[in-house]
Amino acid sequence: MSEVITCIEHETLTVVESRGVGDFSITNKQASLLSNSERKLPKGAFNWGHKSIKFSQYCGLIQVGSLAIEILPKIHGIEADKTSSRHELVKMLRKAGFLKALPVGSAGVNTQSHTLLDIFVVHFCELLKESLIQGMPREYINIEENLGVLRGKLLISNHLRSNLAHNERLYCSYDELSEDILINQSIKYTLKLLLCRSRSSTVKQRVSQLLMMFDCVSDRTITEYELDQLIIDRTKQAFITVIEQCKMFIKGLNPDIYSGEHECFALLFDMNQLFEKWASSILKPITWSKNLQLREQGPKRFLAYREDIDKKVFQMKPDISILNESSEVILIADAKWKLLDSNDSKLGISQADLYQINTYATQYSVKSLVLLYPRQTNLLEHFEFSFQGNSKISVKVIPLDIHANGRHAELMLKSIIF
């Protein structure tokens, strides 16, 4: 069973020649494995120092050989409590839609006694069990074979070529309803990936039980490309979320990253993207209650035009836009997973972020602008900047409390924005 090290984002692990169980470090050999695999991990997931490695805003799990490294978000109020940080990360993933809500009556996922990977595996198993209640997906597939009786249609040329000395045989082509299809092969491949990586014997047992239901399905390696080409028709609608999870696992756990005898894999989430999705999920019910629309990553517009090639360039995609009943943009919000400082006159906000939001105001003709940040020790209250000039445009800087399960964020957004 692999060992797990749990650290908070931006924490530093030392690199040592040898380590004991429980040491907050990785060996030179593990560091070498991680370095060799770096090109296949998200860019900027970590930075190398002198005999050290520092993790960035990517949270999740990295496995190097027999050592698993959990990277958890730094959340205000529970900075030192890694169990609570793991729990909050799982809640954020659910709220943001990366992990769907578990079906009613399903076994709960204990975030205290399980690692992140085991939590994801249990969640996947529960979703799959719920989907399989309606039966395993099946499709008609074409089969060609020699038979003793006519079935379907006789393939004359194949028959003559194969049965000159066997008049009792008929080379036939027919359609048969089968469970041995791509969607089931993908699920089986995902279950096998999860079985060998789970740490808990209880979790392994859950995966094994589901694998037995796929005995009639072929074993084969499934690529991300194949999953992207998979067509989910109306008969397979119950498996949409399951396939989304398969994509996540196959992308992160597919054993195609090797160095020597050891294996490296990762399941990492960009906290910038996660925070943006989480904030959108908080804002959506508020906007709907006021007959407004919320748009993520849009509406898209261009900042400039090149006349010589007749092409618009520098596309803009605001993180969050709120539109009125006439589909006019009335508010733009950008979500940033960054540490700020209320003692700084600029709050620690980068000029690039402020220039970007100012550009949105000009290009979208919007006067209501918001920068969303996670609540933190040095940013407990909201602030406001007023742009100089005749624009009379201001930017509200709003800290959202992750630990308050969205309630604090909802109340603050209602009182400040609406």
C-alpha cells in the first residue's frame, strides 16, 4: 500500500537522499521521476527550488512510485486543518460540477478516512451503480462468421472463398444486440485503472464488485480521443456523468507516463478554474431570481481588428457576465484564486488584472465590475476602486468565504452587487 503525504498549496517539500515513513519530503529518485513526467502534467503545477519542490495553485493528487502526494487548497479559517481542507475541496468540486451530487440513498463518502483519490473512486462507483439500475448500455453490432444454419444474410463471395470444401457451412452476416461496445469498454478500463490505484481495501472491494458486472465486455486500452468521439444517444443518457468521470480518470491516471520501473500519474485541478466555477454556481440562483442571465466565459468579443488580413484578434472572454432580459451585459466579474493584502494600497492586485477588467468596461460598455477572491486573513472585507477620468466606473473587490459553504458568499454578493 502506498504512503500518502498531505500538504497545502504553496507549501514546500524537501528533496532528500533517503526518507523515513511519515517524513515531509521526497527522495531524489522520486524527484527524478516527477521531473521526467513534468511535461505531461499541467504547466506550472509546481516549481523546483534548491533541493525542494513547491506546489502552486493546482490541487489534487500526484503519485510518484509508491508515494502519493495530496495537494489541498489553503482556505481561510482552516489553514492548519488538512482534513477540513480536503473536505472543503470535495465540496467545491461538487458545487462547481466537477463531482456530481451523489444519488439519494447512496453510501456517503467519508472525507476524513479516505484520501482524495479514494473519495473520487467511491463517488464514481456510486454514480455507476445508480446508472446501471436502468441496465447496461447495448447496441447492435455486425457479426460475420461461418454457421451451420443461415442467419441474417449470406455473403456469397466470402462463402465461396471459405467453404469450397465445407458445403455444410454458411458464411453469414447478421446484427446482434451486444454489451461489448465502446461505452462499456471505457467504463471497464476506468474501473481497472482505479482498482490498482485505490489504497483502501473497502474501496477496492467496491470497484471489484462493479468489474464483475462487466465480465462480458472486452479488455482493451481506451484513449482520450476515443472517449471524445463517443456518441451518447438517448438510450445512454443515464451514463453522461459516468463518461465525464471516465474522461477525468483516463486523462489523469492513464499509465502512459513512465520512468524506469516506476509509474507517475496525477489528478490535478486548477484552483483558478475551480474557484471561477464555484463562484458561478453561487451567483446563478441569485441572477435567476432576478430574471437575469449568467454567462460563463463570455460573451466573446474581440479587442482589435487587422485590416490587412481581415481578421479580428485578441479575443476577450470574461469569467462571468450577467445579462439583462434584453441580453445586454450589465455586470462583468472576474474570479481570481490569489492571495491579497488589505494593508497594501493596491490590495496586492496585479496591474494586469485591473487593466483587463478596465478593458472589459470599455469594450462591453459596462459600469458594474467585480473582482472575486477567496476570503483570506488579509482580505476579510470588500473594497472598491474608482477609475480616474470621466468614466465614473468602479471595481468592487469581494472576498468569498469558501469555508461557509457558500452562504456567506451568497449574502455578500446579494448585498454588494444586487
